[in-house]
Amino acid sequence: MSVNFQRVAYATLPVCNPVHIADVEAAAARTGLAPGARSLDLGCAHAGVAIRLARRFGLAFDAVDADGAMTELARERIDQAGVADRVTLHHAWSGPFLADQPPYELIVAFGTIEPVGAGVREPAAIMAGLARRLTPGGWLMWGDLAWKSEPPAPLRQVIESNNLYADHAGWQAAARDAGLEVVSAQLSDDAAWAYFLDGMETAVRDWTAANPDRPETAAIAARGDQVRSLFAFGRDYLDFGLYLLRRPND
């Protein structure tokens, strides 16, 4: 079994981001998509969202992630949930995978690094790239960090080491500039953040205590300390936005 910080920290969380799974399900319900609708979860992590939406709404998902440890966990969860006929797992980078696929009726992407290709990190370019991969009338459920005030330069540098982020209004503007309709937009409440952060911290603490002699333990514990410190300082500047967006019918 491959182990890294993400696999340990996210193991007990229904979503690997600070957002309520009930809000994700509510957004999916608004799409009105029929069972079997062709769907994609980019950066699926442990595939918790794809599994939940496949089971509740009957959607047919491609679930894609480049992290080998997470795709191992995703495979276990897909098999345990009995949804292998509705969730197809792919160990791949999002951009190249997406480029080879026909358009989807639904794309889900939460906290996904460079979802449309290497080096594409700006909100406007990301939204434009994803909009092109939707069928006419197709849906994008986007979730990501959103600045709630201008952060200190060192915090911005650390947080934006992989992607660039907008504020809540900026994400919606980027979507509209890409020709997408903003159907709903909401920020996660303190309870969602607490559940996410406490869940990660507890999972890391419990795993490292139970596995003191594994070669990965010191690095996972250190990463846990870094993440806790980062969000303890950064939470005053950070939100998490959940956006349901739609491509108009041509």
C-alpha cells in the first residue's frame, strides 16, 4: 500500500476540501441530469464525490487523479461501494486526459491543480478551458479556494504555488467571461472548515501514532504540522467557494 500525506489526511473525509457533502449533493440535484449522464471528476482524490453522486443520482463518472496513493484508495472505495459499473478510475494528469475525451454533461473539479493543462493556472484560462469540454447545456461544479481579503505576500506565494486564485466575485466573473452561466455560488461556513481541518489533523495524529516505525511517518507528521500552521494563519484570508455553472445551449 502506497502512503502519503494526502492518503492519510483525507481518509475519513467525504470530500477532500472544506465543503459539506450535502451542499455538493444539492448542487448536483439542481442539474436535473438523468441517470447515466456522462460525468467527470477531475482530481478525484479518493473518489468520494464521484461515488456519492453515482450512487445517489446514477451518474456515470470518469474519476481522474495523478496521485498514485490516492488512486489506490479510490479503487478500494469504488469496489467497496459497489459502483465499479458507474465510476471508472483513471490514474492520469487532468489536462492530458481531458484533452483526449469528448465533451461531458457534468464536470466536477474541487481543488484541482492545473485541470486543463500544465502551466494553465489563471482562473479565466481555467474556466475557458473547462467550458470547452462541456456539452451544450452541460454543467461545471467548481470548488476552490477564494481570497476573502488581500493576503500578505508570503501567504499568497505559498497558497498559489500550484494555481492562482480569485476572490468570490472573481471566480464568478471568470466563469461569465468564459460564457458560463452562474447558477449558484456559495462560500463554505465555519463548520465546513472546522470539519475539514479537524478531520485532517485527527487522521494524521492517529495514523502516525499507530505507525511510528514506517519510513513515511516523519514526513507525514511534518506535513500535518505545516498544513495546520498554514491554515491557522491563512484562514483569515481564505474562503472556499462552491460554484454551479452551466454552458448555454448552442
